Amino acid sequence: MTVLAWIVIATLISGVASVIAASALLLLPTAMRTKLQPHLVSFATGALLGAALLALIPHAVLGAGFMRVHQIGLALVGGVGLFFVLEKFLLWRHCHDEHCDEHGELTQHAHDRNRDQVAGPLVLVGDALHNTLDGVLVAAAFLTDVDLGIVTALAIMAHEIPQEVGNFAVLLHAGMSRGRALFWNLVTSLTAVLGGLLGYFALRTAMFLLPYALAIAAASMLYIAVADLIPGLHRRVDPRSSVAQIVLITIGIAVVALAERHAH
């Protein structure tokens, strides 16, 4: 099978599977879903950390050569900065804090009504852009090594499932029916395929950029794990939850480590 076929299949499966898995979770009772989602986030945190530190960064260093390790480090730092700015922009465009300065002059009732109206479309647009970028990063991994591409796609899918559950919740709260929310989430998931195609044709003609694209992909995973997922895990401080988080993060890392070891 060609690399392009791998990219299309992997981005299609990871995008659609995460949406279907998230929609299936919505069928569970609210109490069970609430109890299960933190465990999914813990596993996703481990998978993202493992994919970044055990797979993507080593391949980036090997691809660039040890004489360019410093440049790979700069790409990592630049990638973290890039995702910080992107998230800051999204937060500025859609502030969820009722005390946000952008909404200081609105009444609480008007602010809540306006927030609910715009939340659905903003979530879909943000998810489409995010999935497109994920597709580019998956393409970079597959262009380096098929096994690395598979590991990267699986790590991204592990993160996408709990995120899609949150997206569904926002869309339903904005007034969409379950069927319509599922349809639009499936549509936005297909942008990962578009990103994969863009990444394939852009990077294939500039192979020297591949190690740096892998470093940026690693920066994306590290940023999501450290800045977005881990702070949420720290909200649960009871011993039982903490032990479960440590175990599931370790399992997520171990799955990636075993996949990498098996691939090589």
C-alpha cells in the first residue's frame, strides 16, 4: 500500500472512529459518562506524552542528524509557542469565563444567551482547523515511517475521543439534535483527510522539512498534554482518583512504547 493510501486511511479512520466512539459514550447514562471521561483523558495524556517523547522526537533527531539537534529543539520551542498563540486566539474569540473583560458590559443573562448561540459554530470551526492540522502532522509521520504514522494516528485518536465528547455536549447545549450534532462532527472529522493530503503533497516536495514537521507535531502533543489535559486531571485530588490517573497515564505511555518497540 502506498504512503498516500496509508495517510488517507489513517486520517479517515482516526477522525471517524473518534466521533463514533464519542457519540456512543453519549448513549451512556450521564453519571457513568462523567465517571468514565476522566479515565479517557488520563489514558490520552499518556499516549500523547509517549508518542511525542518516545516516537516523534527521536525520529526528528535521527532525520535531521545529530549536528542539527539544536534546530530540532528550536522547532519544538517554536511549536509550543505556536500552539499557545493559537489557543490564546481561540480563547479570546470565545471566552468561557463569565467575568471575561470582553463581556464586562453585558448582563449575565445576555452573555449566557449569546455564548450558547455562538458556541456551536465556533466549536465546529475550531474542530475543523484542529483536525486539518492533525492531518498534516499524521502525513509528516507517515512520510518518515509507516509505523511512526500509525503510532501518531492512534495517539491523536486517543486524545480526540474525550474532546469529541465535549464537542457533542456543546452542540447539544446550543440546541442541535443528536443526529445533526453527529452529522456535523463527522463532517469536521473529514478535514483531517484534507490536512493529510495537504501535508503529503507539501512535504513530499520538501523532504528536508520533515524532521522539523515531526518536532512541531511533538510540540502539539506535548502542549495538549501539559497545558490542556494535565491541569484538568489536577482538579481531582483524592487518592483513589490520583492513583487511577497515574496508572492510566502509565498505560498510555506503555502502549506507545510497546508499539514503537514492535515496529523496530
